[in-house]
Amino acid sequence: MLRTHKIRLVPTDAQVNHLARACGVARFAWNWALARWQAQYEAHRLNPALAKPNEGALRRELNALKRTEFPWMLEVTKCAPQEAIINLGKAYQNWFGSLSGKRRGPKVHAPQFKKKGQRDSFKCSAGTFDVDASRIRIPNLGWVRMRESLRFAGRPVSVTVSRTAHAWFAAITLETEDTPARCESQAAVGVDLGLKALATFSDGTEVQGPKALGTLLQRLRRLSRAHSRKEKGSANRRKSAQRLARLHWRISNVRQDALHKLTHRLTANYGFMAIEDLNVKGMLSNRRLARHIADAGFGEFRRQLEYKAAQRGTLVEVVDRWYPSSKRCSACGAIHEALTLADRAWGCGACGVVHDRDLNAARNLLAEGIRLAATISVPGAGMTVCGEEGSGSGRKTRTKPASMKQTVKHNAAPRPPYA
């Protein structure tokens, strides 16, 4: 399988200058190829006899021009411009696939021109770089120190060097047999995401979020105001932008750390997880809660949970967003339509049970998730999750499940939580 390890680099000042120039070459190649692609496509639209643009032809065209027109591109690795154009071709494929409906997932917009200083990066392909203990050799540059060594062994496939704020990183992708330990637990859990508590488990566990943006919001506002007062193009404005970028990076790191620990805890201790298909984009339209929802990182939580579950062989069932998990009594099943977001605790008029809103929703998600899983064929197998014979033609889940027993045990003792 392919796995990527992102490691922070420790470059010298001269190496930082070279890495920045390599990013500039990659950005120039992308923008040049995008302009050529748009011009050639417009020409083809007016005259269908002309060929459509493609990344292979653009790479050959740039190779023929760069020694005479752009000799400064030869100072950095040839992979920087070539991989940038390859990525442009993939971006167009994703866009066309999104327009035609063949590409799954959220809609993808057309490729855009890149601006200096925003998501600076370049990529090197297999065979052009080496990794030795805690250092990496980048073509045309030499060995650069890394803060740690690779966590797993394998055949290097590619490396993407990028900059975030003031820090440089190498994301090394390898083809490896090293996989995370598979989860042997048959315990099941429903997870309700929220703002009061980041996650509430169906067993009553509450995980508080760090609220990274809210904690540092005053400092962020102060730096933003100071940055807006600096003269454009001045050294002070550049330094102010760097301070602001570092704070944004810190906020992102705090949020990512909390989400990684939470998703690791879930996938390491539960063989079955039920979550809600949240409409995060729609939720962000609520002006009063948008900042808090964005700070929680609901979309990133689901992304991490699904890929980690696939690696560990656990099952994630995504319950439809219209399922009334918060308004349904988990004890008797009665639905209370009059409940609002302000009702954090409520009593069921049918059975008299008093519910905590989030805990009740988590229990309902678990029950509905198990019901859905019982009717869905496991991909690649002729048996359903509950062990009944199946045709294999049912709706597939979003992650590849491990082999499960006849039933899912809700009260099975989980492993110690991630520390």
C-alpha cells in the first residue's frame, strides 16, 4: 500500500533560498501551462481540426523552450516544472470528471492560476531523490536535514516539498508493507459531533475539542489589525505577514492534533462506528455558529476517520443526514418534532425518559448504523455483515471493513484510550 510521512526539514539559509526558487519554477510552469491550455482549448473550440491540449504535449513544448526562453529554470530540478504540468493535467481530469458526474465526491472547480507565497510546493518523482536516516537528498540541492527519520520502510515513490508559514516539509510517499495494527475489537459505538463537546460517544464518553481558533482569536485579530496598517511592499508588512502565518499554522496544528488523537482512539478501540452525514457546507451558512463549526473541523474528522478505518480494517457506517437522531427517543423510538437546538436536555412524553441531547443522538446513530450494516453486503464477500447469505450487490460502505462476527457487541471492553 502507499503511505505518506510528512517530516519537517531543517534547511540552511542557502537551502531555503534554493527550495523557494524550486517552488517558484513549479508555480511558473503551472501558470504557463494553464495559460497555454486555455489558449489551445479556445483555438480548438473555434477550429475543431486543431488538437485539444494535453499535459504531455505541454511538457514537451516547455522542454524545448526552457534552455533559450527560461534558462533560470535549469538551476533547480527538472521535476519541479514537469510534475507541475502533470498535476495540471490531473486537475483538468478531475474537473471534467466532476462536470460529467463520473467523479465521486464534492464538486471540483476549474484549475486556477497560482499566486506567489500561497501553498508553495514542488514534487520529485521516484529515482530522483534519496532518503538516508534523518536526511533527504533533493536533486540539484544535495542533502537536507530532517527532524525525524521515516516511520516505516518501503520503496520511495515521490516526495513533495512544501512550505507552511516559515517551516519547510517533505511529504515522502512510499510503497510499503508496513500497515497500522488491525483493530481486533468487536465493540461498536455511535459518535455525535457537536460544539459543546467535540464528540459524544454512545457509551457516554465526551471528548472536548481544543477550540483552537476561539482560544487564540484575540491574538489573531490584533495581528490582523497590525498587518493591515503596514505599508504594502514594505519589509515591515512582510514580517507582519510571517507572524500572522505562524499563528494560523499554530491554530491548524492544535486542531489537527486533537482530531488525529480522537480518530486514532476510535479506530484502535472500536470495530464498528456510526456517524452522521453532516452537511458541513450548509451548517457554515449559519452566521452565528459558522466560526465555531469551522473551528471544530467536522469535515476533517470524517476524512481522517474513514482513511484510518480502512487501514485498520474497521467499519464506518454513515447515517443519512435527514435521520432524526436528535429528535428521536433512543428508549422508545418516539419522535419529537418540536425540539430545537437550544434544548440540550429533554424528557420523552411517551416513555418519560430524560435525555441528554448529544448522548441520545449518539445512541440513535449507533442503532441506525447497525440496522443499515445488517442489510449491506460486505464488499468483495458473499456474506452480509450479520452472516446471512448475500448477493454482494447492496450499497457499499465508505470504508473497507474487517471480517466481523455474527453480531456487533456494544458493551465489549475497549482497549485503553490513546494517550
